[in-house]
Amino acid sequence: MRADAERTVRTILEAAEQVLSADPAATMEQIAEAAGVARTTVHRRFATRDALIDALAAWATRRFAEAVDAVPVEDAPPVVALYQVTASVLEVKIGWGFGMTRASASPDPEVARVHADVQARCEQLFRRARDAGALRADTDLAWARRVYYALIHEASTGDDGKEPGVLATRVVDTLLRGFAAHPERAV
Amino acid sequence: MRADAERTVRTILEAAEQVLSADPAATMEQIAEAAGVARTTVHRRFATRDALIDALAAWATRRFAEAVDAVPVEDAPPVVALYQVTASVLEVKIGWGFGMTRASASPDPEVARVHADVQARCEQLFRRARDAGALRADTDLAWARRVYYALIHEASTGDDGKEPGVLATRVVDTLLRGFAAHPERAV
DNA sequence: AGTAGATGCATCATCAATGTTGCAAGTAGT
DNA sequence: ACTACTTGCAACATTGATGATGCATCTACT
């Protein structure tokens, strides 16, 4: 593939993530328009709509895996690692958008594997944090992970323009402390 | 309208909420199937797909408004009121699903008004909580509200079968305290 | 400069979803 | 029991999205 074609593919995928996360029923036309290319070009690169979506899932998964891999999780205290992972993930602008939600159902087993792998790393990180005493001993890890995902999603879709570091601080801070002034006697 | 027709409309709306929140691009056929009626019946009750979606937004908004109105927010300490509102909202099984996300963009000004009203009550509740010292003084109310919505959404879409009270406890607890064992020195 | 590859544009076929209608069978409310 | 309403079913027209193709133009790489 020529270099300009490679760029086009990336542009289309980014536009697709953007458009589809806003409206999962968006048409190829809308995606093409957002990418600034003709609709036929999209079809030349991705045979069918499903093929585009699968490619998007694979792409988003790869980017997230890279973001997570970039952090030496094992070498830092759990909470520090959590912050670094969060910042790294938020660095990837695509948000916890359309591509990621489809990754687990991808027909490509490799994609599903990578996605499950990232999920497992996340789970593991929370377990370490709990075992290290950073999280309460009775923490429901599945619930904690879901809340973590939701917070990342909120942070990534909200007011943009903020530094990833600032957003990561907000996410981790909220995840750990909540909003109460006196948490120990909140409930 | 006859009583059985009234039931059918409700069944369709509930099925639509269920199906569309799982897949916003779902077809009328899928909705009809989920409702256990013929597709033509859906079209008889809702002239167009948009009409169905608008009706769904109106219906969901009304149910949420009722759930919020059922709580005497002013008569209780903010945190207690927050818990009660949460439980009341979670009682309404539809989750923070498809209907609610469309309510703010509804063509019916009355629906938009009610939706904005609920939002304002929520905002107000958080402000009271902050002013009363229950939330930290530097709390970003918009962020807190978004996190609150996200938590309700997660709680309502997760493992079902749990009592609304249990879920509400989990939501409010997470919102206020987070997961840290020692919040005061978490960050 | 030359060539293979890439894009835009116009056009076409196909298909699935939408929306409509008529009719027969069933049911709520009197 | 009667009637008006409701539903299911089958058939149909319409529309919009999808996907394919041929051709002219342009551009990246050698």
C-alpha cells in the first residue's frame, strides 16, 4: 500500500470512531464526509460496513493495548500505576468510544484476545491495589472496574482541551475518594 | 383508546427502551418481536420510527420525573435525599437508557422542559449537599452530576435481580467514598 | 519523466427497512 | 349478543443505504 493510502485509512478510521460513537447508526456517507473523502474511497478500503467496523474495533483495541503496554505497571505502587495507565489511556484521544465496545465481540480472535488481555491487566491491577491495602478489603472488583471504565468514558467525552494528566487526576481522585467531605462517616 | 390497546402501547414502549438501549440502530421488526406483536401493530400506534422514539423519550422522561417527584427532597438532609432519589430512580427499571438520552433533544418542548427540570433538581440537590458540607467545598458540580448519572447507568445495566435499595446504596456509597481504604491520603 | 497506484465523480443494481392497505379473526365493553 | 375496536397476516410501494464499476485525474515512488 502506498503512503497516501495508508494515511487515508487512518483518517477514515478516526472519522469512523468519531462519527459512530456519536451515532452508531451513522451512514457510510457521513463517515466519508467526516473523513473528507468520497464514499467510494471508503468502500475501496473496506469492502463492507461490517469490515469497516471490525477494522475499527481492531484498530481501537491495538491503540488501547499500546497505551496500557506503555506503562510499566509492575514497577510502581498500584495507585501510581493506576494513575499512569489512566493518563496513558486518556492520551489516546478516541475515548472509550465505539471501537472498544465492539472489540469483545470481534470476529477476529486475535482482537478479542488482546481486548481480554487488557481487561485482565486492569482486573489484576485492581486486585493488587486491594491486596496492597490501597482499596478497601471488601471492594467488589468487578464493580470497581466498571466504575473505572465509566469514569474514563466520562472524562474522555466531556469538556475537551484538558491535559490528559489533569483528566487522569480527576478520574483517579474520584474513583478513590468520591466526593464526600468526610468519607469515613458518609454512609 | 381501549384498555388492551393501552397495554400494547406500554408493552411496545418498554420493548423499544430495552432493544434500542442495547442497539440504537435496531429495526422496527426487532422492537415488534421483543414486544411480542406484529410490526404492523407498532406502525399503527406510532406512525413513524421518529414518532416512536419521540414517544419513548416523552414516556421515559415522565417516568423519571415521577420517580424524582416521589421523593420529598427538601425535607431530608441532602445525603439522605440523594439516597432516596437514587433508589426511586433505580426502581424504574428502564435504566438510564435510550429514552432519557433523547429527552433533551425532544421536539416536544414540554418533554425538554420536564427533562431540564429534573436535571435542575439534581443540580440543586448536589449544591445543597455541598453547601451543607457533605461534599467537599471544591467539588465540581457538573462533574459530580455526570459521575452520578454514569453510576446510575452502570448500576441499572449490570447484574440485575438486585433490590433497588441495594443498588442505591452501592451507587451513593461509591459516589461519596470511592474505593480507597484511606481516602484522606489517597492522592 | 514514467508508471503504478490512488482518488473523485457519475452511475447503476441490489437490498433491507419503512410505511401503507385490505381483510379476516378475535376481544373489550355495552 | 351486539358492536366497535384491535390485532395478525399478507401484500405492496417507497425510500435510502450499500456495494460495484468505469473513467478521468492526480500523485507518490522509482
